[in-house]
Amino acid sequence: MIIPWHLINSKKASEKDWEQFRGDLSDTQIRILELLSVDIYLSAAKMAKQLGIAGRNVEANIKKLKEKGILIRHGSPKNGYWEIKYDKKSWD
């Protein structure tokens, strides 16, 4: 089952799904997803500046989100965009 991030972010997904999804992520990862839900074209450097943390920290958290199948990068680093997915199967 894939639920788009904007539905999770607006809590239209069930509370159980939201809590399970939220429980698997750090506060920094949630903040990254919140930024990307507003602007899918943000770079790691711009996210770091907005979050007030080191760029390396953002990159490490992006890597974890990619490994979990939540975050996908399309296109080049300079001209690409991010896709946020919620895939319950990845928890099994």
C-alpha cells in the first residue's frame, strides 16, 4: 500500500498508520519530509540551512530515508526532484 505524503501529513491516513510511520523516523527525518512536502526541488544544502544543521547530517538522514523506501530522487542532483512514498510493506 502506498499513501502519498500529503495525505499522511494532513492526517487523512488512519491514526494507526500515521503513528507507525512516525515511530520509524527521527525528528530530523520528519522535518526533512515536511520541507520536501512543500518544495520537492530543495537541495540537501538548502535543507540544512533551513533546518539549522550540518549538510552532512541532512545527507545521512536522506540516505536512511532512501534505504527505507520513503524518499526517491528523480533526475540529476542539480535539476532533479524528490518523491516521498509511504510503503507499509517495507516494514514487514
